[in-house]
Amino acid sequence: MKFTPARRQKFLECLAQWGNVTRAAQAIGMTRRRMEQVRHEDEAFKAAWDAAIEESRDVIDQEIFRRGIEGVDEPVISMGRIVMTENPDGSKTPLMVRKYSDALLVHLSKGSNPEKYRARATVAHTDADGKNLQVTAVSVFAEMIERLAAKMRPRAVEAPTIDATPDKDEK
């Protein structure tokens, strides 16, 4: 299959949208290996590729902002069914609740203000003379503490789905 200018443009558009070389290559019927070969041989294509990856980072940042700050509407589910609400005209629509991603908000905070939100761990100790010593560890030790804390947090458990539809005999 020939790597035409139209395929090249489509690949770069897909790469900018998804940030995934394999997926963008598949979208135009090519392989990742072939795309990397062209990148190696063509400086203009390499520059366009890098620009597309940078654009995809903006797309990811926008999605992190949307989910962390603006939230995402999701239907309310009760007893395994979507809860419906009746509109003034008698039609029914799903009851929606806005959900936010705390984890994405944390990443957004760390990225926008790393000095303030970076991981820290402080250890206080008294030396032999009774003087207080304090050490603040940032990076590896803080990451280890975060992973340990994550393991200790309670995990959400999915409740079983129950069919609450009355039997025909019960009506």
C-alpha cells in the first residue's frame, strides 16, 4: 500500500487526535513500523509528527480538565436499572448526576503547580542530644508512601444487579 499525501495527512490528523502511533497507522491501513521508517527518512514528516504529538497532549490536557474540573454527567443507576425522571410534557429522561475525577484533578494540580502539590514525606527524629531533626523526602520515598497509602484505601465493590421488575402474577 502506498503512503500517499492523503494518507500522510490523515495519519497526522489521527495522531494529533489520539496521540497513538499504532492506532493512527491502522486508521490509514499502514503499520507502525512503516510509519517509523518514513519518520526516519523524511525530516518534514518527522517535524509534522512531533507537532501532532504535541497537539495530542493538548487534547489530553483538555480532557483531564473536563473530567477533573467540569465533571462528566452519568446516569443514576438503582437496582440495576437507569433511573428515569418524568418531564413536564410526560416524556421520560434518565436522571443524571455530575461526577468528577479526583485523581485527574490531583494530576492537573501537580502539573500546574508542582512546587505546591509535589509529593512530600516528612520524618521527625530526635538525635542523641535531644535535638529535633526533620527530614523532608521528595520523589522516590514520597512515591513509595503514596503507593502504600493507595493500597490501604478501601476499594469500591460493585454491588450485584437485582431485577426489581414485578412478576406478572404480582400485578
